[in-house]
Amino acid sequence: MAISNVWISLLLALAVVLSAPAARAEEAA
């Protein structure tokens, strides 16, 4: 369970990091 929770947190962190620049690009456009 603990390992899966770590993977989920890592995936969420990656999603935030990848979505943040995209949102900024949309705002700048």
C-alpha cells in the first residue's frame, strides 16, 4: 500500500509540474 501511495504522489507531482507551464503558456497567449 505504501509503495502505491508513493507512486500516486509522484504521478500527481508530475501532473502538476507538467500542467503548470501549460497553464502559464495559455495565459500568455
